[in-house]
Amino acid sequence: MSERVDIGLPDLTTWATELRSITCSSNHRCGIVISGDEAWCLEVAKMILAAVDLKTARWITESKPLPEASMSAAQARTMLGHDTDAVVFNAWSRFDPDAFAAVSGTISGGGFLLLLIPPLDDWSTFSDPDNARVTVYPLPLEQVSGRYLKRLVKQIRESGELLRIEQGGELPLLKTNSSISATPIPVDGECRTVDQLAAVQAIEKVALGRRRRPLVITSDRGRGKTSSLGIATAHLLKQGLKKLIITAPRYVTAELVFDRVKVLLPDAVFSRGLIVHGSSELIFLPPDELSLQSPRADLVCVDEAAAIPASLLEKILRRYARIVFASTVHGYEGSGRGFAIRFKTILDECTPGWKSIQLKTPIRWSDNDPLESFVSRAMLLDASVSTHQIPADFNVADCIIERLDRDELAGNEKMLTRLFGLLVQAHYRTSPIDLRHLLDGPNIAVYIARKAGHVYATALVATEGGLDDDISKQIFAGKRRPQGHLLPQMLIAQGGFLQVGGLRCLRILRIAVDPRVQQRGLGAALLGSVIKQAGENRFDYIGASFSLLPGMLGFWRSSNFDAVLVGMTKNAASAAHSVVVLKGISDTGKHLHDNARKRFSQILPHWLSDPLSDLDAEIAFGLLCQCKPSSEPKLTDRDYQDLQSFANALRGYEVNILPVWKAVNVSLFHNDVASVLSRLERSVLLSKVMQKRSWSEVAEGVGLKGRAEVIAIMRSAIHKIIQHYKR
């Protein structure tokens, strides 16, 4: 047995018992920060847990020996949606922001979150093992700045919501909460609040009422959003609806839906991701599989929709007549506010009869919960874009573009909140660890465009490259993947450009522009400033890697970046291929840019007919437009004769497959030719001739009825191509 530590707090048991009584009466959670030596902190936590009546308590720690009910920080990220009475978060073993934010939402009303940390004065200089997720090769963990933890210490010191127990100090005084809140009482035996009952009824109406009336459910964490999906789907299975589908960024996100259905339908047959009740079933499908397979369904529920790209949500929306989207407004999985803004336009266009409902009443705890307030502020879960009035005479040329001093940024809470709010708004998957990267990443620079004290745009930029030959060879051979350096690693491993490792580059991680001033050239101006500084600091090239979603390439092409690599498989979260874009700066970098672009031009047609055969046709067309093939197939007189026979419906596609392929290959590489074609004609030619899709796949992809309609579009398009070249 381990030796007992004398903690010097003889009244701790009585204090903890009184605190538990207060929190149970108010149905609020309490955050307790315990700071000191690790052994002392652990002993205090054990005594507090032993003193109070707790059904469940979780330890988030990686320090040995491990308590019985313990899990690592990585495992803790999967606790979303589960309930516990207390969590002990041992930051001595690591402070994982994602895990901390996730587990804080699992604690029931009356429960405790015990945060064990080094002495407050020392924590910002502590070599946190979680720095391994932030540092880059070859820098040691010790060179990661302590800005993030320094800010967190300030948040703890200034917080009125937390209790602090410090080694060598006294126990904090306890205050009875004057506003006693009762635990929510079930309003119908299953739903815990009126809000939740309304949500369940609205979900059932989507399934049983008029078609094309999607529902959008939003809430903060702990309001019963996911549980509502479970209650409603259980009711619908009981009523005999044959097939219900639940999708979410990860299965663990939707697991609570299945748990709730199991409780309500105990006679159902359950397996991972599937519940069968009589002849009815509830099944989980990842968003990308749902989009590709498009199985029949009586209802589709999309949980944590904010963490799924809007383009993928649109595909699912267009496919299914009965669909529910649920999202957390301020949450770990993604920003519901950003989702609402990005997706509202799509909903208005596709299904103007859509409805929305917001769950406001907490279920696991009472309103004005002190722990919820602290975690939201400390993790910037509530970060949002400024709502000030945009001046009528706003002009991009009047904005000041500058690189921020991150020490100053960490100390300017207002600017940090607005800047992080921009990032949350712009990206579908911003998580708490991103704030740590922003403040502590040793290779990160932060640029902003501001005017009159307001931040209108920001860019996060990483320095990469400068790798020695040995590391580059190991990357090429697939033996090493050093932390960071994404661009050179992709160019070496996938592109085969072994010499690129030693070059210095900048990678644009994020560019975010206030939605109210978008489409005015502010993002391009910000990018131009970064490019200029890259040249002044003798970098060789600049680039970015991102999901290849509709509309993304145009921004980069306008600043003379070219796509040089495309990922061969789709990202599970975005259901999209990744792309690398590049712009040379130095002579060596420009040579790399030219070679990579030429190589890409040569290989892209082959990729389109094999690993990229599922790429959206308009995105594929955008890639082709930037390409300049080294040689083009020549159209002979015989080719024109055959093309005429196809265009005039004298002969079929199959017997003319070669001249049609040559004509399409020539035309789609050139904007002046492709511009005479309609978007539908381009999409049909590209998906059938270049991507070799089946007739049914082509027809479904562009909304045609079948082969006959596809052939008619192809004949019209080939006729236009002939007319263009015969002028």
C-alpha cells in the first residue's frame, strides 16, 4: 500500500460534506482546483471523494498507480453524453483541453470537478506532457511556450465560480447559494423538461407529417438534445417505421441515442450501431457513407451537425425528404453558431419550409451553473464574432494588416475571444486544443486585419521545412513522419519531390474573415501580406492543405496558387479529398512550383478515372482548368467525322469512345472551350468520359432520369465542341 500523505487539512471531510449538501440543494456543479505537489493533490482528491456520497466518479490520469475507475485523456474525449457524479482531472499527468472540455459536460448537478495542478505560480512553466501535441520536430517539449497555461492560471485566479485548495493554505469559505433550483422533473415520464418534450414532438412530426419540412435543433451542452433524438426514434420504431438512420461525426457521438432507445425498448435486439425492433431498425452510418450509399430511410437524424461540412450536409438534405439536424451551439464537437450561419442559406434554398427549435433548459444541472460558466469562458467555447455595426464606408484598403505579438494576444482577452470566434465561425471543426496551438505552437504566427479596434480577418501560419537529407529519405521511404512539417512531408511522400525537405516554407493553417465583410477582397489582401513577408524573410514557397470542397479552389487560384497534390482517399470527417496548393517564392521554390504543377497536369486525368472517380465533377473541372498538359491529343479529320456521327445521333457512344475522349480531354483543359458548355454539360462529360462512371451514377449525380437523357446532353456538348474548333 502507498504511504498516506499528511495533507494538513483536518477539517477537509466536514468541508466536503457541507459542500456536497450545498451543491445538491442548488443542483449546481462545483469546480475545485487543488494545487500543490502531485502526491498531496491526489490525497486531497481521494479524501474529498471518500467524504461524500457519490455513485460514480471518474479519474482522468495517466500517473501510476492508476485508480480503479480511471482513463487516459484520449479515452476521456469519448465521454460525451455520459453522466457521472464527479471527475478528478489530474493535470500533473497532462492537461488535454479537449478532454477537459468533454468531461466537464458529463458531471451531473450536485457533482464535483476536481482539477489537480502544480502550484499556480509554477504551472505555466511546467513541462506538460500534452505539449507533445503542440510542438514540432525537432523542438523538445520544454521549448513550447507557457502562454496557454499562463492564461488559464489567470482565468482560475479571477474566477468567482471555482473553489481553490492550495498546499500550505486554508480551506476556502463556503457560501450557500441563495437561489435554490430544483432538479428538473420529468414532464411525461420520459422527457425531463418542457423544451425536451417539444423537441421530441417536433422530431416525430418530421417523420410523420408533411415531407420536406426539415427540423434544426440547437442547444448548449447538457440540454438533452441527443437524448431527445433517442426518445423520438424509440417512439417511431414502436409505431412501426421501418428504417431510421442516425449519423454523426463519430459513432461515440451518437451512442447515447442507442443507449436511450435500449432503455425505452428493452425487448429490441441491439448490436453496435444497430437496433432491431420487430421489422423496424435504427442504424448508424457515418456521414460520408450515408452520402455515398443513400439508402432508403423513413427518417434521418444528423447529430452534431456543426462538425460536418455544409457541402456534405447539403447532399444529405437533398437526398432525404424527412431529416433532423441537431447541433450544440457552444460545444466540443463544433460551433453551432457557425453551422447556423453557413447552413441557413442552404436550407432556405432547398427546403424553405424548414423549422427550428432551441433547447434552453439544462437537464443535468440547473440554470446559471458555475462550472459551465467557467469552462465556457476558459476554453473559449462561447467565443463569437463581434456584433458591432459595420461602417457603411468600410473599405478593405483602410484595414491595418499586421503580425500579432502572441504574448500580448494572450493578455488581451477581448481580442483573443474575437479572433478565436472568427476561427470557430469559419471552420466546421474547431476544438479546444486549437486555442493551445494558437498561443503555444512554436512554429505558429498570427496575422490579423483590423480597423478601429475591430478584428475583421485572421490568418494562422506555420513555419515548416528545413529538414536534413536523412530525415527526407526516411519520409520518402515511409519510415518517419516527424511532428509538424505537413507540406514537405506530403510533397516528399506522395509527390516524390525528395529535394523539397531542405527548403523553408510557410503553411497557411487557417484564414477566417468576418462573414459581414466577405467577398470584398479582405482575405486575399491578408494572404498577399503573408506572401510579401514570406519573400522578405527568404522562404522558398508557401502553401496550404485543406478539404477539397466546392468553392474552395477559386480563392487560392486568384492569388496564383496551384493545386499540386490531391489525397487519394476521402477524409472521414469532411467526406472530401484533401488538396495541397502551392506558390513558389524564391527561384528554387518557383522551380518546385513549376515542376509540381506540370507533374500534376500529367497525372490528374489518370487519377480522375481511378482513385478520384468519385470527385465532384465541378471540383474536378476546377482542377483541370489550372492544368497545362505538356501534350494534347490532336483531333484528326477522322475524329471530326466520328464526332459528327455521335453528335447527330447516327452512331453510339461506345463505338466513338476514343474521339469523344480526345475531344473532352482537349476542351476541359481550356477555359475558352469549356466556357461554351453549360455546367450540366461539363459535369456529364467529365463524370462519364473522364471519370468513367456508370450511366446510372452519372444520371443520379446531375439529376437526370437515366442513360437516354445523359446521352442527349453529351451529344449537345460534343456538337458545341465541334463548332468551337471548326470556327
